Amino acid sequence: MTKHIKNRTLLRNHKGSYCQYGEMALNQKTTITIVENEIYLAQSIALKLNNLGYKTEIFTSVEQAIRESEGDIFILSIDIPKQSITRLIAKFKSKIIILMTNHSNNELIYQALNSGANDYIVKPFMIDELQKKIEHYAEFYALQQSLKTYRDYHNYTLENIFIGDNIHVINPPMIVETNYIALVDKLVFTYAETKGELLTFISLTSNTWKEKVKETSDNELIYLSHFQTLTKKDTEKLFDLLKNKKFIISTTNPIESSYRTYKIETKDKGFEGNEILSIDEYIIYIVQRYQYQFPDTVLSRKLGFSRKSLHERRKKYNVYKSKN
């Protein structure tokens, strides 16, 4: 269903005007499947949803819906006589399923919710109520997909950075001095995930960092990167804003402060985006970054020299593959 949700798509709201539902909205190609044996009720619901801009399809049989539906969202009656909704929920549980029922204390509701349905609504209901449920779960699913995408990309960009056992020295509030900011990035994100901390990331290169720091609460961990870019005046302002807050600061320059400072450096340094590497540094970076993705024959060819030359450079730079 998430393939039908796109950023900044306008959707007609319950007041009849078009709006943007946060950053996520239902695409007009989204199909809502109504499974209801009372055909007049199903047609009434479909007509109202159509007027709101949704595309709909109707099935009076659960089995037919299982066989033929191409819907993204299911409005499913649990009161259809002699028909089980279990198989339909099992097949489409990755999509939004909202149950319709005549009784809120129906035992079937709880069974269906435990099987994968998202929510229920009691007949008769206002179309506004149903639309709010649809929008709520559509946004939730979209955010889940976005979160997964960003997490996968985040893990990909940091996967080859080795933090060793440095996670044990993290004890906010503190400052981490490094020669490679991405190393601290991975260290902090790993720490937050391990400890179950609510983490807020703020780059001090942003023009809005002051406002972002002010908006943080005392119970969240704040990670502030690129401290070295601040002026003396902004440094004083930052520490004033951070009073009584839990934070970790990363910097490539030494900092004079009353907070504990830990220094961590690495030879496995990558690109920071604002520097020029020497030829030797570039070769070291490429070998370390891609040596587990390509065999040495391919890696040496991409670098423009022989496999024997790559072996010699490994010895020269002390860059070897881990046996683990």
C-alpha cells in the first residue's frame, strides 16, 4: 500500500477543501476495497468516498475479494453471515484493514485485530470518522516505510566504519574530539540504539541550530556535530543553551570546557566532503571501503594497477582484510 503514498500529494479533506496531510498523503490512485454484503450500504459508503476523491471497489463476498481485489485499503464487514474474514486478513495484513461491525463488543473484532486488522468502526458511522481512520493509518504506514528507507541508508553509509569498544566510554554530557566525524556519528547512533535513548541529531553547520537546540527536551539525548565550525560567540551561546541537557558534541578541534572530553581517532579515515586526500590516503580509503565487496583482482583493476601492486601497497599501508 505504501507504493501509493507519495510526498506532498493533495487530498480533499472532510471539509471539502484540498489539503496536504503532513508530508504524506493518499495518492488519488489508491483503491479502497469495501467488503459488505448489504449492497446499498456498500454503495453508499463507496459514493461518499468517491466524492472525497478516493477510488473504490465493492465485493459482497469475502472469497471473491480474496481472489479478485487489487485494493490498497480494506473496509471489511465482519457481520457477513457464514463467511470467515480470517483468510482475507491473512492475505492482506500488510495493508490497511478497517473493520465494520454492528456491535463494539463483538468477539470477532478482537480476533481480527490480533490477526492483523488495524482498527474497527461501529455502524452506523459518519464518513468523516472513517476518513480520519483511513488517513491516520495511511500516514502511519508511509512513515514506517520512510523510516525503514532512512535507516537502511544510514546503516549503508556507516557500515564500514569500525568503532571498536569505544561505546563504553560514552557518558553524556560529553565532548568527543576526533579526526573523523563519521566515526563519532556511528558511535553515537550505536550508543543510542543500544541504550534505547531518544536521540536528536543537530548539525552545527545548520543556520537553525539554535532554534533546534531550544526545542529539545531534557529527557532526550542530543548529538551535535561539527562543533569546530562555530565562532567563539556561538560557542558560548551553545553551552548556555545546553545547560541541564544531555548531549554529545563531536569536533575535529580541541575544545576548552568544563565537560568531559574523550579523544578518538582512526587511520581508516574517509571523505568528509570538504577536503582533498593525497593519493596514498585515497588508495587506503578505497581499499578499506571496498575490499569486502570486490576481490583483489577487480579492486586492483579499478584502481589502475596490478594485483601484485595491490598486495605490495597493502604491506606498505598495513591494510589487510580481517580474517573474521
